[in-house]
Amino acid sequence: MDKYNEKKDKYTTATTIPIGDIVEAGTASTFCTGNWRSRKPIWNNTKCINCLICWIYCPDSSIKLISKSNKTIVSGINYTYCKGCGICANVCNIKAIVMEEENK
Amino acid sequence: MIRPLSSKGKLVAKTGNEIAAEAMRQIEPDVVAAYPITPATEIVQIFSQFVADGIVKSKYIAVESEHSAMSATIAASAAGVRAMTGTSSQGLCFMWEMLYIASGLRLPIVMVAVNRAISAPINIHCDHSDTMGARDSGWIQIYSESVQEVYDNIIQAVRIAEQTKLPVLVTMDGFIISHCMELVEVYNDDAVKSFIGEYTPERYLLDIKNPYTLGSLDLQNYYFEHKYQIAKAMIDAQTTIVNIANEFTKCFGRSYNLYEKYMMDDADMAIVIIGSAAGTVKMAINELRSQNIKIGLIKIRVYRPFPKDNIAIDLANIKSIAVLDRSDSCSGAFSPIYSDIVSSLYSEGITTPKIISYVYGLGGREITIEHIKNIYKTLNQIMLGKDQKDCSIVHYINLRK
Amino acid sequence: MINLQTLSTLQERFTGGHRLCAGCGAAIVARQVLLAAGKKHVIVISATGCLEVSTTIFPYSAWKDSFFHSAFSNAAATCSGIEVAYKSLKEKGKLKEDIVFITFGGDGGTADIGLQALSGAMERGHKMLYICYNNEAYMNTGVQRSGMTPLGARTTTAPVGRIQQGKTESKKDLTQIMIAHNIPYVAQTYIGNWHDLITKVQKALSIYGPSFINILTPCRLGWGYPPEETINIGKLAVETCVWPAYEVENGIYKINIKPNPPKPIIEFLKCQDRFKHLLKPENSHIIDKIQQDIDHKWCILQKQEWLSSYPC
Amino acid sequence: MSIEHKITEIRWHGRGGQGAKTAALLFAEIIIQTGEYYIQAFPEYGPERMGAPVQAFNRVSKNIITIHSNIINPDYVVVLDSSLLESNQVTSGLKCTSKIIINTALSSYAVSMKIHFNKDNIYVVNASNISIETVGKNIPNAPMLGALIKIVGNIDLNMSLNSVKNKLLDKFRNKPEVVNGNLNAISRAFQEVKNN
């Protein structure tokens, strides 16, 4: 995670910072919020039925998806962004995601 | 025979408001968002008629407040088009927070402000309290003495804004200029359009292939640098403004600078002023000069950025100076232009001239040639080192104390 | 018919790495609204608020589309300016692509300080979708009461004290205010039903002219509940009829979800700290008043639905 | 022309709605057609509404006019409504050489008795009557403009009519009949204004 959250080197002085506080689109994807987490969602591959309900409700775009034979399936949790809110575990009717203490 | 200065010009009779609308017709900004307010209302009325008649391809947004007028203008400018607006007094006050946002986002907006007193008590007549209050908002401020200057300044403002990436405010005195018809040389549409050129922003929101975020939260680690960029841009703008004025002179004949010197070459005494009353001072100086009195005038055209270095040099050898402000700072100290002049001289190490402050014309209070002649008398006494009955620095003209 | 499989094939346009609270409802709104936009080109405008400050901290932005913010009270006016600039460039042939404009504002930026600009923009008929992510208080500044804060709710400026039990006034009905503007599409939806939310956003974006969606957006900080409960609390609001899911299309009302029977409001109140003081016996009259108001408004809404579809 | 190198100043008196301001603007337009003069035209503004006494002003000079203060000692005063003679504003600041032109059915002599001013410098014309006969209602600004053109002297009537016509065609583009009525009013007042 060292590559995240470091100050962008080129943005050091008034002559190098973009004027008018322009920010390039989507750059928050290089920012780590995973270290906010005190609880951690654990995804159970074998239980998951790929209903995607956890994905649609995740506030932090942290449910990883992949495409497999024309179907989207869950492939895990993106812990770079996941703040451990627990919504995914809560909306999962079959308990394919459960919350654990972060440093267990 | 009075003839146009330029082969591209013709003489017409127009009021300040009419000429502002005329300049806007020629500039043909893509978007104008404005809200009516006395005495600037005519500008948007005339311009919306141009839109209704299909004379301009501009879009006119009849917003529901000045705050929204400036918001929509800012947004249109950020979206990537030429955007203009106009207002006055309370309207400018209502725009206040947006003024700083326009400059902070470095958007080349041009706004025409018709100077009017600020409430309370409510008053619709001229003074400079409105735009003076916005003097440190990061807007370039260009003041106009006459209808001709309103026109020429608006045309130059488009270029200045787009080159400096700073918003520009062009002002005229409420009623005194906005409703005063004068002889004015207008240039043909093609010449104006070719002078201002096409607008091609580097980044703009509607460029969906290159998306970006504008208006982000700037915390302790970046805000200061962004603010310094604006301060620096404001200093650099002086050269840009002069260059554009020179180009304007080449195209249309009239010459402009950051400020105008009138009878200053051999002057012992000087008056510093801004706006339409400069013309009245010129008349008074003509009369005084006919009596061999060596008095001159500095009329500030570009008040922001303040031309501090040159002005200090030009005033260095003057013995007594009166700075006339059409606004009072209510600060317990001094009015805006006076403070700027004194700071400029002091920072250059110039302490010889005696400088006094006059506040005049609030709420449209009359200033006449006789008032100016009285100022001369005081300046002369100061120059001669004679004791004044009223030895205070701050004086009020035509006020019943 | 939308389904999650189809939605999941779309580009995610709101990235992780933003700094909204864990479990934030506004983040869910932003994600779902942009997913609903599908493959349309979007420009996002936002009022100052939680969503804006937490997603655009220089030099990081969570928005993959162009995003613009300038101030608190002017989101709708800002969108007006961009939309008109767009029309101008389109007419002049300088822009080929079709773009839709989505404006986000919290309840303060929409219904209090931003109401004038919103009303003006709606009246002028700009083509925009205005989304109010309504968390019923000024959360960005630390939970102060807004005109949208419901009766009895505790905020830092409508506190619980010796002689006052939270907010003493009822909230204003923002959705009805927008309906009164006679715009083509007004809807009320909530976090907890992605299908309802996304369907409404898609409908709004397909309409020519202004549209408005009022989304009840639970705020774990201001409402006081564990972060994982965001979805459940949203659902409870609809199940108790305190927040009916309905839409008004060209003047015709449609109630999308009709709980039968509605749950008592206590179910919604008891799981949030902002209402905790109401559970004391001496405050039962406040709960009664809240329930009466809900019953009355629910009854009126059903009549409006019937009346508006009745041939003239 | 009796306008010389110094600035000539004109003050118009009327009531809100009678068109004093418009007349001052039209006069300025006429003067610039000569190609010889700089002009100013400006109204006195206040919160006045229909019926309230209003003033408007002109300056004319062969040199560029830079002064931007009010007119205190006018060379010409034009009064659109004789009921205004009751106030002393009309004669305020008059020089002994000033000329005053009044919309009235009275004679110069009768007016001079009322306002205590030299009869020889008082000119009268029944502009209201002319206006009713030419335009169909009492809007006396156009005929008073015609009278002023005559009294100032050496301003070509046809050139003036052309100038006014162009301006009015623009303003009354939906009511062209108003234009001809006003032009007739100007011509008639030009002929009928007198000092007797």
C-alpha cells in the first residue's frame, strides 16, 4: 500500500500545481482508505451465489467482480478501499460475507 | 468636423448601458446570465432583445438572482464557453462569495458593473462602495471615465480575461455614465470580432474525452499555493493589460494604459481619482492651468492589479497630492485608493509628497468644478507649508457634517 | 428490465478511495445513480456538502466523469449554466456528443439554502436531473437541523434539553414543493431498494426537461446507528410510510411501494439515536403526533394518486 | 449656429411619462448628425414615477465634453408642462441670456408675468395641442424638440426629422403610424414657436 496516499511529486510548488484546483478524473482510485477499517469483511467463495446484492450496496466500490462465461461473479473484497462498514455482510442473506475484527 | 479615429469606426450617440450592450452584441458571448438591477437593468434588457431578435447567437439565462447569475456564468465559463454578466450594488454584494470562486477557479469571465451605493439606507445613485468592496476578490478591475471608455474597456477585457485566466470587472458610474448619452466611436463588428478572436480554452468540462474535477476541496497543503497563483497572476496581468492596450491602439486608435496622466509633466500638485469625476477634474484643471497653476491629474484606469510601481515614480516629485475616493472605508483609517497610493509611495521609499484624502460623491452626491478648485486651494496651502485651519488628513467634499 | 447482472457489466464511474464515512448512504446514492446513467455521457454538478468535500480532496477525485462544484446554495443555477453552454456549443456544431447533467445536493443545499436556485432552474426548464440525497440535517458541518429534519429528531441545533425534545417543528415536504413546479418528472425513493432507485433515475434521464428525485439517504453519523444498518433503515422508512416511494410523471401520481399494513413508526424510530429520547414515557405524545402525521399524509398521498389518474 | 466653443447647456422640465428624457436623447442624436459637435444627454434620476416632475439635460460643445456633473446654469430651458411654471425649479440658475421655451397657450408676455423673467427670452408654443392633433394624444416632447431646434438656430429641420425618424422607427417598429405623427409634430412646432 505504499504506492497509495503519497503526495504527488510534481505537485510541490505554486508553479507546478495545476491552476484553478483542477483534479484529474478518478484519481481517488489511487488513494487508500483501507486503513480506516477496524472490522473486515470475509467473503466465502463456496457459499456465494453471485446475487451481487453486496456489490450494488457497497459505498466504497470494494466488491471485486470478474466476468466468467458471460456472467459476472464476485471475486473478492478490495481491501484498498473497504472501510469495513459491514453493509455487504448485512445485506447477504446467505451469510457468504461475515465481518471479523481487523487484526484477528 | 469630428471624425472617427479609426477607419473601422463610426460615431454614434449612446448611453453607457447602451454601449455596454452594444459591446456585448459584438463580442457575442455564448452565454449571458443576468438579473436586472437599477441602474444596470438596461444592459440586460437591450441584450435580451438582441437574443430575441436573433441578432446574436448568444444564450441568455434569465436567472432568479444575482447569486445565480454569477453561478451560472461561472458554470458556463467552466463548461468551455465565453460567458458574461452585468450587475450593480446589491447585486454585486449578492454575488460576493461567487466573485472569489470565479477568480479561484481561474475563469475568464467579463462582468460589467454599474457603480451604485450600497444599502442601508437604500440609494440607487453612484458611488464606488460596491466594486471597491470587491477589490481584493481576485478580479481585474477596470474603471471607465466616459461612455467611450466603457466600450473600449469591455472589448479589451475579453482578451485580458482569456489571456490572464482571471475574471475582469469593467465598471461605469451609475446614472452619470450608465444613463448619459455621449458621442462614442464604435468599431465595425468584424474588426471587434477579429480583435477578440475565437475562445479556445485549454480545459473545459464539456470536453468529455478529457474529464476532470473542478472545484475540489483544497486543504492546508495546497490552498496557499493556489491563492499565491492568483496573486502572481494579478501582478503578471499588468504587462498583459498594457500589451493588449497597445494592440488596441494599433487597431482602433485610442490609447490606454494602466492609468492616465493629465497635465502631470510639470505639475507641483496632483489629484488622483477614478471614474467619471476624472472628467470634471480635467475641466477644473484646464481652468486652473489657464491661471498658470501647475496642477495635474492621475486617473487610475486599472485599479486591480494596482499599478503601484509606476504610480509611485510618477508622484515622487509632486509636492502635494489629493486622493479622491468615491467610497468610505468606515475603517477608522483611510479609504481604498488613498491607502493604495500611500502604500505605493512608502514602499518605494518616497515620503516627500504630502498626501490628503477626500471622500466624495457617496449616494450620488454632486461634485462640481468648484469643489475641485477648493481642493486646489488646500493643496496649494499645503505646498506652501501654510498652516491649515483643518489640518486633518481626511476631508469630505460637499457633506453637511 | 434492469438487473444486477446487466448493471455489473457497466463501467464503475464513482471510484473507491473517497473519504465519506464507512457505511455512508450518499456514496451508495452516487454509485447507483451513475450506474443508472449506463453508457450516457454525464457531467456531475454538486452543491457543497459531505458528498462533494469527501470525494474531491485535492489532488484526488472519485468522479470519473467531469465534475463541477462551486458553492453551497447554487447547484441548480450552476447546472443551468453548464446546460446552456452545452446547448450553445451543440447549436454551433462545436460539440457532437449527447450529454446528460446530474446535480447532487444534500437536503440543506437543496431545500434550505439552495431552494431559490433550484426553484429558478426548474421553472426555467433546464434539462437536468437534480438528486437530493436527503439525510435530513446538515451533516457536513456536524448534524445541525435543516428544514428537512423531522419532528422530534435530535440535532446539535435542535438538541434535547430540559424543556425541548429535539426538533419542535415538522419538516417541509420538498417533493411536493417540486411537484408544484409542474416539471415532467418528480420522484421520491430511498437507499434500500436499488431497483426502485435505478429505475427512477433511468426514467428521469430519459425525459426532456428538468427532473427531480428526492432520495432518503440514511446517515450513520447523524442518525446514530451502526454503519451496516444503512440499507435496513432505508427500508424501514418505506415500510412505516414515513418515506413513501412514489413518483409523479407529467402530473400523474404513482405510489411504487404500498406496505400492507404499514409498520408502526416506532420500528423506524427505535433503531436511531436521533430519536432515542422519544422512547421515554413522557415523550410518547410526540411519537403519537409523528404517527398521526404519517397516517394523514399517507392517506392524502393515496388520494392524490387516485385523483390524478381520474379522467378530467 | 448660436452654439459656440464654450459648452451650451440645456435643461428639460417635464412630468414622468411626458418624454423629457427621450426628447433630450433625440436632441443629442440630432446634434451629432451635424458632425460638428460633441454632446451629452442625461436624465435626473430618482424614484419618481408617472406624473412626478422630472428633468433631463443636454450639453453641446465643439470640444470634447469631459465634465460629468449636473447642469446648474442652463443656456436653454425647455418646459414640457406649463403647470410646472408654478415651481421655481424652472427658473433656477437662469442667466440673463438664457432662453426658455414653454408648452403653453399663453403669450410670452403672460408667462413673463408669472415667472418674472425677461419676455424677450421667453418662447411659447402650444405643444400639447400640436401633439393631440398629430399623434392623437398629449405627449408634448416631440413638438418641444421641434421648438428647441428652431430657437437654438441653424439646425437643419430636414436633417433633424431624418434623425428622429430613424430612431423612432426602431423604437416603434410595431406602430409605424406613431412615427409620422411625431415628425409632423416636430415640423409644426418648429414653425409655430414664437416670442410675443
